[in-house]
Amino acid sequence: MAWVYILECSDGSYYVGSTIDLETRVSKHQQGLGAAYTRHRLPVALRWAAEFARIDDAYAFEKRVQGWSRRKREALMRGDLAALRGLASRSWTSLRDRTED
């Protein structure tokens, strides 16, 4: 099993990661032994996590979420699927409108 997780850092930013041992990985981040990004933004708090059957699926989803806006990440953490869909379609519409000019 593998996990994708979102941490909230002390400066209010979010860190997205993946691991096969969620508890240990979050503990490492909290001790300042995780990623350099979180090391300089302690303390951190786990805000969201999802389990995946395959590590490659977890890693792919981690990379996908890393590219998302703050608003979209917050919708994911709230479990607000309607907002996720709306944010996705708005960004597509915005991109389409810019390329048609």
C-alpha cells in the first residue's frame, strides 16, 4: 500500500508527498528530517491523506496534485468533488479562451 498526503506548513503553504509508511513519513517531516521544503517551515500538520493499492498510482497522483492550485488542493482536502470539477473546468475554459484569441 502507498499514500499520498498533504501537509500544512507553519507559513500556511501546502506540501504534497507520497510514501509507503504514512505515520513514519509525517513524523520525519515533523522532526525536520523530511523534504527541504518542510524542514524550513516547521511545524507541519497532516491535513489530508489517501491510500492507493499501487505505489506507482500514488506517485502519479502526487505529481498531479502538485500541479494544482491552492484552491483545488483545498477542495480535495474538504472532499468537495463539485468544487474540484468546477475548478478543473474553469481552468480548461480559461486556457481555451486564451488560445482562441
